[in-house]
Amino acid sequence: MPIVAQSSNETTDWVSRFADEVIAESERRAPGKKDVVVASGLSPSGPIHLGNLREVMTPHLVADEIRRRGRTVRHLLSWDDYDRYRKVPVGIPGVDDSWAEHIGKPLTSVPAPGGSAYANWAEHFKAAMVDSLGALGVEYDGISQTEQYTSGVYREQVLHAMKHRGDIDAILGQYRTKKGPGKKSQKPVEEAELEAAEGSGAAAEDDGSGSAGYFPYKPYCGNCEKDLTTVTAYDDDSTELTYTCSGCGFSETVRLSEFNRGKLVWKVDWPMRWAYEGVIFEPSGVDHSSPGSSFQVGGQIVGIFGGEQPIGPMYAFVGISGMAKMSSSKGGVPTPADALEIMEPQLLRWLYARRRPNQSFKIAFDQEIQRLYDEWDKLAAKVADASVLPADAAAYARAVGTAAAELPRTPRPLPYRTLASVADITGGHEDQSLRILGELDPERPLASLDEVRPRFDKAQAWINTQVPAEQRTVVRAEPDTELLVSLDERGRESLRLLLEGLDSHWSLDGLTTLVYGVPKTLEGLDADARPTAELKAAQRSFFALLYRLLVGRETGPRLPTLLLAVGVERVRKLLSA
């Protein structure tokens, strides 16, 4: 079922506010026009990471809100696959130093990594993002800039830019002496802040200046295919253009009115597209806020093409917490595909929807993912009982589906931390997992693992890819007799009380009551006694003892889940002298 649309008066979230502004701006620019155009741009120069995803999710959420209000929206996603290949990324399987010979070529002219099923470098890295956007429910119109330029779609715009190169040069000249902030250094991946614009065409390039004058067009060499070219002459009337290549020494003269092997320099290309496509809304990364940046300069250049600069926020960094090195082989930075391996699409959408674009946030690959899931499940419960705040309800609705339909969801969403514990303890053994999960709630036993999928599969993937082997749970095969015989009277009594209560408390809630209740009984307290510092200390001591006897260390999965996983007979064996 589609999610019920909410008007901007019913919510106070950032998405609704931007939707209001975009609709108003669209009406101002073209009264009565039905289509609203929003845009994103991504460069498939390597793995497209979770920071880059903000470039797409921000306009997607705004576009989807506009659709919920009954308007037609086009979300254009420009694949900047005609950008130059700048460097050989590290850590890419199937890629070695020999790829350096392709630096300077269009991304679509660079071979794909070894073993890839795709035709070229750009298609290889685009494919993973296309799959992830599909899983996230993102609706868009993809545009290949290679196809646009090489088919001559932008020919009139290119000729127009060359004719008005003096005007463009004058605008750029106002900023050439101004320096923006230095490049933000990358932190290790475990604490990485992923610059959202890093994978877009916003990367630094020359602006077209040269000793022969200013030319906003850059040919790719007809001999070596690289952009190591310099325009040395251009005639407006005949459109004859002469260039030389510093890489291979090749030179030729072509008619630009017939020539399609080149592109406008980035600071001209971007505003040209705004005008050509009629873009109303497009966000930009923090690198665009400095003097002379692409977005700032583009706001002036776009007028040369008869257009207006889009409205849109500057968006902040996306951080990563705790991604294991074993999972960062795809270039050292986590991608949407990495995140979707360990979390459901709804949770990932929610992380982008609940924070304003100018707010940074972290995506958890470590134990924090369990807390995030707890928070998500609490929000779902509040939505169900109508106690949720309006802005939180809006973020939830945007996470679980789009204007078209809800995303597929886990039929019975058991707590992620419970599923992860079961996957950890059983090593992914399905029969064992079903037995344990089926005993969580005896009044409503689980009949099939399909009821907890895909969440269970995500939790299992998290255990397998993000939890180091030395931190995984291995249940003892034999009792620790040395520890058992060394226990004092209080320790032996605590085990006796636990073992006596197993049969009558054999469920997740029952065992929770039991393991917390044993120390209360030893302290002479009622079952509903309020926790004190002394009681908490006694409970921690008891828990540590159970962990040592069951798994050989003082911490582990939640004890009720662990006890269910071990099974009543084995628990009795391991806790009895």
C-alpha cells in the first residue's frame, strides 16, 4: 500500500519545508508547468560511497514528498561518466598499477577491473549503485554524460559557450585569486567522514585558461584519447578549432559544429546543464560553499545559458563508525551495498531522512548498529500507538516507503541484537537458529525463519563481516570444573537458584526475569525491588560468572538469548559441578 501523503501543514520536517520551496519556485519560474525537475550527479570514478549517497537521497526525499502531493517530478541523476580518469584507486580487486596508463581518458574509455562483467570502468562502478538505489526505492531518470556529449545533444550549448567565452572568462576571473579552504583530510575508515561531493563532478579541474586565451571546451585527444589537450585557436564563424596534446604530441583541426569528442570544463558544464534541463532543486556538498567553487560560480554562469541557479541546501559529511577492515576491500570506503548487506533499506533511508542535510551523522558498522535498530523499533512502536511526534512520524513514513509503495519489510521484526546473538551462537545453522528463535515466545512460536527475514540475514551478515573472529561466541564443550569447585557458598547458591528456575522460565522474557532475579533473591529482596548500586554490582558479578562458565570470558551476547541458544540440557551440564 502507498504511504498516505501528508501536507506540509501536518509536519515540520525538513523535507516538507524544501518541498514547499521547490513547488513555489517552480510556479514562479514556469506558472502552470506540471513537471518539477530535481537533480543529482555522481561520478563512477571508483566505489560510490555512503557520503555520495546523500547527493541522491536529499533530492529523492524532496521529490518523493512532492509526488505525495500529487505533482509530477523528474529526478535526474547525471552519471558523470565522461569525466577524466584522475587516479588509480587503492584496494580495488582486479586493478594494478598498469591502470595508470589510462589517466586522462574518459571513465567510459577505461577498462573495467579485471574479472568484471561490465564493459568499462564507469559501468562497473555504476552497476553497484544502481542496484543499491533500486533496493532503497529511489526513482530517477539516469543520464549518461558520455552519451549526451558524444551524440551531440549539447552541441548548441557548447557552441554558445565558446561564442560567449569572454563573458565566462570575466566571471571566472573574479574568483581566480580567491582561495577556498584546503582539502579536508580523510580519517581512517573506522572514523571516516565521507565527503559527499567527492565522487561527483565537483572534483577540481582547470577552468579552461591557457596561453592562447580562454576556451571553456576541452577535447579528448584523437590519438591517445586523453584530455591532455590545449585549444590553440578557434574561429566563431566556421567553428574550426585547433588543439594540441601534450601527452602524445598529436594535433588536429576540427569543426566544433560536427565534433563530439570533448566536453565543457566542469564550472561551465554544470550551469549549462541547469539551464538545459530546467533544474529547480539540486543540493551541493560543503566544498561548493567556498569562493570560486563550482556552485557559486555556476550561479553567475547559468545566466549566459538563459537559466537560473537551482535552489538547494549544502549538505554535510556522513561519518562511519567501526567498519571492519575485512569489509573495506572495495577501495577503503563503505558503499551503500556494504550498508545494505547488514541493515534493511528502511533503516538506511531513515538515517538520511531524519537529519537535515546540513547535519552530519554516522552510519554504524560496529555494535552501535544494535542501538540504532533499538531506536528504530521504538519509533515503529510509537507510530503504531499514535504517540509519535509529527516530524518523527514523517521521517518514519519516508523511510518505510515512497509515494508509490512501501518497501518490502520483515514480517516479524524481532530485535536486531537478538537475531545477531542467535546468528553468532549458532554460526548461521538454520535449524538451530529456528529452534532458539521459536522458543523466544512460547505463546507465539516462530514457524519459519522467513518470518524474520530479511532482518535475520542482515544480522547474520553483520556477525560474519563486521565482528572479528576473536569476539564471536563459542560455547564451552565441557564444564569448567576448576571454576565450579572453587565457588564459595553464595556462588553455588546462585547457580542452584538459576538451574531450579530454568524449566518454569524457559522463554526470553522468563529467562530475563530469572537472571536478574537470582541476585535479588540472594540479597533478600522482592522480585520487583528497585535497583540499587549494591544490587547492580551483585547482578554484574553473577552475569560475569555465567559468561565464564558458558563461553569462557566475562562478556557475551545477552544472557537470556545465550541460555536459549545453549539449550536447557547443555546449560545444566555446564553449570553443574
